[in-house]
Amino acid sequence: MMDERGKESGVAAMAACYQKFDPAAYLQYNYTPPRADFSRKDSIVPWKLACLHRAFTEGDVRGELLVDIGSGPTLYQVMSGCEVFNRIILTDFLEVNRQELRRWLQDEGGCSLDWTPYLEHVCKLEGRRPSAWPEKAAKLRQVTSDILPIDVHCSQPLAPDILPSAGADCLVSSFCLESVSPDLPAFNRALGHIRKLLRPGGHLMLIGALGESYYFGGPGVRIPVVPLNEAQVCTSLKESDYTLIRLEVYTLPQDMRVGVDDVTGVFFAKAKRD
Ligand SMILES: C[S@@+](CC[C@H](N)C(=O)[O-])C[C@H]1O[C@@H](n2cnc3c(N)ncnc32)[C@H](O)[C@@H]1O
Ligand SMILES: O=[N+]([O-])c1ccc2c(c1)CN[C@@H](CO)C2
């Protein structure tokens, strides 16, 4: 059992890795073709968007407030949720990522990625014309009220008094917990910390990497990852007192392995806080 000093040094080492994180490079590595190829049914990003669309629209998810944990510089993870919730809070550990999000939300140009193809794809999933993407962009900008700092290794990851006393109605988090934790115990502790942000009966939409031990967060910025398998994801959710509703798994075809990480699969878990 690691002592407090060991836990703190592992977390501090991860924070140090993230000081060199490069949002533009990260987006280029993971959110452009082939991983984000909307003409390919086996591309990773369309698979993630389909999981999110189904999870948010199948009728059991409702409420006011959706919080995205560890947003990074990406917005795809809330493009379905913005039609269901009337308030979204985006969060990240790094100011450079919060700035990237702010640039898009304030529609002031200078974004590192064009999110239009994503907005068009989610419109199609919703049975709308792809040309309705400006309305979806406006909706997302309208409901996103805050972009806040977060640290999932803190027992209280957000500043006090940010959330309603009962907690958020829904959490979404993608590629965060396993990518920021020094080891599996820290991953499990972080899962417990974010659970306290969610009201009883609220849902957690968790996307993550399977079989990944590192990824590049920029040129030469090698960040260690806690390698997970499906069984571990289920065990961790159960041990953190979530009820798993559905676990979906994507296995990367060879040409999606582009040298920016050693990920072998992606999981999507829809769970509920009892
Ligand atoms: C692999 S990126 C995931 C980004 C995005 N959610 C996605 O789906 O691509 C991991 C994110 O976790 C953030 N992060 C790093 N340390 C963190 C911490 N202690 N608590 C919360 N987020 C953290 C990083 O700044 C980064 O944006
Ligand atoms: O294929 N993808 O859509 C995709 C998106 C983001 C990330 C990965 C894969 C794998 N590495 C993680 C960081 O641990 C980040």
C-alpha cells in the first residue's frame, strides 16, 4: 500500500508531464483522419459520437446540468448532450486547454481544429440536415456556462459552491482518468472523487483507452497511461459504487494505430450513481 508521500509524488509527476501538453498537436494526432474520418464506418471518432448520441437520447437521461471532466481542447463529447441539458460546464487541468475551448465558444477564430464536420455528423445522427450545424454550434455556445479548472486527484475536484448541493445531473469524461493517473489505485480514487460531483440517480458517460500504456501529448511529450482492460473498467466502476448500464468496446484496426500511442481499444461505459 503506497503511503501518502508516494501517492503525492506519483500525482505530481503526472502534473509535471502535462506542463508540456500541446493542444494543437494533440488534436492533430487524434481528431483528424484516419481517427476522425467521417467517411469510414470503422473510424474511432464516429464510433464515439454514435455511443454518445445513443446514450444521451435513449430516454433515461435528463436534468439541468452536464459537467465534462477533463475536457482537454475537445468539444465532441458534449455535442449530443447540449440538446438534452440546458447548462454545460467544461473543465480541464490546464489553462492552455481552457483557452482553446474559450476561443471556440467565443467564436473569435484562432481555433486549432475545425469542429464543423463533427457538428454536421452529430446533426445527421439526430436526423437533422448536416447544414443545421450552425444551429447546433449556437446551441452548444448558448448552454455552455463555464470553463473551469479541475483536478480529479483532489477529493473535491472542483472549487466549492460550483455545483448545486445535490451535484450535477450527468457527467461525461473521455480519456481523462487513465491518462492522468500514475497507477490503478489513483485511477480508482479519481473515479470516486468525481462520483461526489454527481447526484444520486445521475448518469456517468465514461470513454477511455484500453491497453494503453502511453501517449504523446505533443512532439516528444510522452505521457504514461494506466493500462486498462474491460474487466478492470467494470470492477473499478462497481467498486466506486456505480451501476453499469452498458459497456461498449471498439478495437482499433491496424491503420488507426498511427504511432501517437499504444492504445488497442476504446471503451464507452454508461453508468449510474445509485
Ligand atoms: C488525453 S486528454 C483527454 C482530452 C479530451 N477529454 C478527449 O476526449 O480527447 C487528458 C486531459 O486530462 C487533463 N488533465 C491532466 N491532469 C488532470 C487532472 N489531475 N485532473 C483533471 N484533468 C487532468 C489534461 O489537461 C488533458 O486535457
Ligand atoms: O482515437 N481516438 O479518437 C482517440 C482520441 C483520444 C485519445 C486516444 C484515441 C488514445 N489516447 C488517449 C490518451 O490516453 C487520447
